[in-house]
Amino acid sequence: MNNNKDTNISSTGNVTDSDMELINKYARKQLSKEEVYTFTVVLCDNDVDRDYEHFTVDTLEKLAQLFVGVTGIYDHDTSAKNQIARIYDCKCEYVEGKKTQLGEEYMRVVAKAYIPVCEATKEIISLLDSGIRKEVSVGCGIGKCTCSICGADMREHSCTHIRGESYSGKLCCGVLSEPTDAYEWSFTAVPAQRKAGVIKSFLRRDDDEYDKMKRAAAQSERFKSYMILETVKAGVTAQIGIGSELLEKMVSSLGADDMIKLKSIFEEKSSQLFPVRSQLGTKSRDNDISVNSEYSI
């Protein structure tokens, strides 16, 4: 999320005794106020992000607890050399008079972080003070992502609703809940959330399972795009009397199985309109196999 208005960088002169008590829980030696630079940053919120997903209020409250003590890095690069700050306090807060895209009360997670004052940190402190380094994203584990329209598990593609589309005036998006971990937050140039930025990962049991899930999701999206295109082409060829743009919108709301059935209906109608088409059947099937092989795992 772009924190141009929401990020408040504090000077070392504003460090309180309470701050130092919390900060020194993470230090190996007792630090003084002059040895730390503190700042406040908005990590995430409950508004709809660029991926058409949003955290619930309950999720934010749990994330606020999980992020205490978590390290800050650059561009989600988890190398130890990129560690530049650490959160020592974190809370949720409502912003009076502000609403989310869905019309809910706007809530955000606000964290206090510190950086040691030394030669090695002069540059990052200067970038913070000058307003150049502002935007952040968070890395966290999320257990569930459900459809805001029907409540189905969006990871399983068990509904036909499309993120970003409206149904009876209600925006479809993924509702993120059941946080399992908060493992880092990063300074990054282009965050996913409009006001903070977020990198989300679903609960993983092991790396192999997680990799398979990512490949399956990517395959499913590519195959759906392919099926939409092929079904529309079949409908136009069958001369069903519906324009391609309108037909594409209609087909996009269907599941893969329904698209396959509809495509078959259109092709059957085409074969009745143009009997010679049957002579090209083998070539058509070969083309289908060639294109579909792109989506194999």
C-alpha cells in the first residue's frame, strides 16, 4: 500500500521510555534512546487490494499480534544481509470516517519499528526522512481464501464467480482469513495493496505440496483462458446470433466443465450447418492437443 499519507517517520528525539523498554527486549545489550531510530508504518488493512482480495477485521487483529518482533527487509529477499529493522509494537486501528471499497469501516495494522543508529544505517535513515523509502508489503501465511459472493473456497476453484466482477451490485473478491504466520515485512516499490501492499501465501504443509498447488492454480487459470477463447470461437462459427464480446462475458462466468459442454454443443451445431467440417475433424483435434499441451504440469 502506498503510505504517502499513512506512514509517519519519527525522529530519535521522540523515542519514549516505553519504546525503549519494548525495544530492549530484542537487543543483546541495553540500548539508549540515542542509539535507535524509530518510525511508524502501516503494514496492511481490510480494503480490497489489486488482486481483489482483502483481510477480515479478525485476520488483521491476529496479524497485529503475529508481527510483533518480525524483521523488516528489502524486496522480500530473505537474505540475512537485508535485515534493516524490527517491529517492537503493533496494533489495529480504525480511521474515523474512512470506508473500504466494500463500504466497511476501514481498519489498518500500524507497527512501530526501530533501526540501530550507526554508519551502516545512515542511508536508510536518510531515505526514510526524505520520504523516498515509504511503501511496504508484508509476507504472511493465510489459511483460507473464500469467495465474497458465495463463500466457496477460491483455492479449489469450486465456484464460477470471478474476482473483480460484480454480481447483483456486490463486488467479488477473495476474503482472507485464518492467518497462520507473519514472517517478514519489506520496503518495496510496487506493493499489491493500494495502501500497504501484501504478499500472501496459503498454509503449506510441505514445499512439494505448495509447489504443486501453485502449478495447478496457474494451469487452471491458463486453461480457463484457453477454453473461453475456444468456446467463443465455436459459438461464432455456429452462428448462434450472439456477438463475440457478449458471448465472451457469458462464457467467462461458467466453470471449465460447462465450457467444455457448451463448446461441444456449438461444434455440433456447426457440423450441421457445414457438413464438410467433419473432413477436418482430425486436424481440429490435433490442434486442440497441441494447444492443450502448453498447460500440462
